[in-house]
Amino acid sequence: MIRYRLKCDKRHEFDAWFASSAAYDRQRKRSLVQCPRCGSGKVEKALMAPNVAKKGNRKAAKPQQPEPQLSPVDTQRVAAHGELVQAMRKLRSEIESKSENVGSRFPEEARKIHYEETPARGIHGEATREEARALREEGIEFFPLPILPEDQN
Ligand SMILES: [Zn+2]
């Protein structure tokens, strides 16, 4: 779509949208482009309009559908959030690649490692809230893996 600022022979200015400049030429030749105020088909391109519609001529222009836009603050927030998620994803895949996934046996395995019943190694897995609390009370150190947005689906 292309927007032209047009002027009729009575010097009314108005904005009009065309599929292309060729479409404008075609429509103008057939007097299909008419001044919305006086109906004159003798229109010419006025100076190229800036993107902001001038007051008073707004009705002549096709209603513009403003694209949903994020405010600069929101954009920053989204970007920061995106970076954070990326960092967490990286951290998590690192942990997951370097440690053994013991799944729901996590509390059991963590305990075994803590009490040196099994060789110390990196593990990750799942624990319920209660299991996690019990481990902490026993002085077993672990930390929760970062939760990624996709976990919450
Ligand atoms: Zn006119």
C-alpha cells in the first residue's frame, strides 16, 4: 500500500491509499480518484505526505489501523526477559548435560552422595516440596534448576 497526498483542482488536499503507484496512475486516468470534498476527478499528487496524517484531512485518509505496538518500556522488558530466559536455558542445558538425570530418585541419590554411600557426582532430578525441605534439613545442598517458560505449559 502506498499513500499519496492529493490535491484537486479546487486545491482541496486529501490523502488516499493505493495498491501501488501504477494503481494510482490507472485510477487517476479514469477519474476514479475523486476529491472527497467536491468530487472533482481532477486530482494531482501534492507533496508527499509525511507519515503522520495532517489534522483536518484525517477523514479523507483511509482509517489507519494502528499496529499493536509495545511501548519502549515494554520492549525493553520483553528483551530483558528474553535474555534472561536464554541465560537460564543455557545454564540448565549445561547442568543437564554435565550431570546425571536421576529423575524422581533425586532425593535418594542426593542423600547417598551426601552420606558418601555412592561416589560424588553431579545429578539432577525431581523432588517434591517436602522432599526438598527434608534434604535441606539434613544439610544436603542442592539448588533448583531454573524454571523455563516451556515448563509451565
Ligand atoms: Zn476538491
